[in-house]
Amino acid sequence: MSTLDSALWLVRHGFSVFPADHPGAGQCTGIGRGHDPETCTDRGKHPCVPFTRVHTLDERQVHRWFDGQLRNVAVAVGACAGPGGARLLVVDSDRPGAIENAASAFGHRHTPTMRVHTAKGAHDYYWAPAGAQLGNGLGQLRGKFDGDVRGSRGYVIGPGSVHATGTVYELADPEQPPASAPAWLVTALQPSAQQPPRGAASAPARGSGPLLALVRVVLESPQGARNNRLYWAACRAFEHCRSGQLEPRAVASALADAATHAGLPEAEARKTITSAYRRGAR
Ligand SMILES: [Zn+2]
């Protein structure tokens, strides 16, 4: 099946798609700040468009993007809406059995769902409740799951695409639609103030109070306000650093983690934190 056929299949099943780099193209067709197509070695994954804004469910647009073009097809996870406003959640296992093992660790059995076999493991597609706060953060799954999750503002490489190793991403069963995400999984992925993101724990104890409060501000940012809130929180946190209450590296790590959890792409979060740091240094 060509990526054109796969892309058509995806949009007909309600998944919003966009083109990504294909490892067979002469050089990376991906875009993005700080990305050099000529020297890119991480092939087959980079978006060809600013995918948080540019993605489609329209078959004519799919033809324009994929007809006769060597492109992988990617799914704009955050843009996909299911029954009752459900949000798409993709669980990306880095090895076969990873999500099954994580389910067991939480005392549950894995819920079978729409699955795409990848080069290393599998993508499991679930519909999560409309109100669930799901970003790209692992929440309580961290340390218990070999893989990643993709929610709002995330994307995955879709079926029919080719991995850099030559492996084709393949639907396990085209008749199997996404199941509802099991409650244990949705709960485990919720950002929680009781579960400070990685990095917060390495801050000095006397500084953890203000940092945790600022982490919470970032975690609870609504879409559209995330970058501004992150900048604000980072400026406040670096002020605490200058008075010796917090350690800059712990601040940067904790805030980057919180922002990623809230759905901000990591590169964007790092850039915002760096500019807040530079502002303080002036
Ligand atoms: Zn690239």
C-alpha cells in the first residue's frame, strides 16, 4: 500500500494527517528551527509542515500532498476528535510487550485496540475522554513503561510509512477501530502536583516550594497560554535562582518537563526557558 493509499485510509477513518520525511528521499524534507535538511540523520520522522496548524481530513489535500511524492504519512494526534469529542491518545511501545507489561504493573490487563506495528514495537490508538489532560508526558508511567505517549500537540508516523531501517509501519488489523482508553491509563497519565516532574526532585529541599508552585502553573496552562505562562514561570524561577533558593539546571529541567506534559513541544519549551534565563542574566 502506498502512503497515498494509507493517508486516504486514515482520513476516511477520521484521522487528520500531514506529510513527513520519507527515508528514501535524497535529503530530509522536514522543516523546523535549528533543523538542517542537508545534515539531518534522523530520517523518516520529521514533519514537512507546521503540523500543529497544518493537517487535513480532506481527500483532495491528501492527493496534493502524497500523489507521486515520496513522503511518509503522519497523524496529527492532537487534531483528531472521536465519538463525543474524545481525544486521540497514542501509546508508543519501544519494544513488543511494553504496554502490556506496564498494564500489569498497574494491576490491569492491556486493552486491545487499533495497533500499528513499528520498527521497534507498536503504536496503540485510543480514544480518551474529552476533558482528560493528556499531553506528551508519561505521568506515573515514567519508569514503568518503555515508550512514549502522544496526546495534544503530538504526532506519530502512520501506517504505510517507511522507517529508516526499511521496516514498514503496518496496521495489525484494519477492521479494529481505537478502543476507549482504559481508566487506569488515563489516570496514570494525568499531570499531578503530588508527582513533581523529573528534575523537581533534584532541587534543594528549601527551594522545592516555589518551584513546585511554578511547575503547577505550567502544568495547568490552558492551550494557547502555555508559552506565555512558561515564560512567566521561568522568569520567576530564575529570580529565585539569583537569590540562591533554586538551582538553574533543576529549574530548567522541571519546567521543561512540566511544559512538555502540558503539550508544548520540547524544543519550544527549551527555547522559552532559555530566553527567560537570558532576560534574567541581563
Ligand atoms: Zn530531518
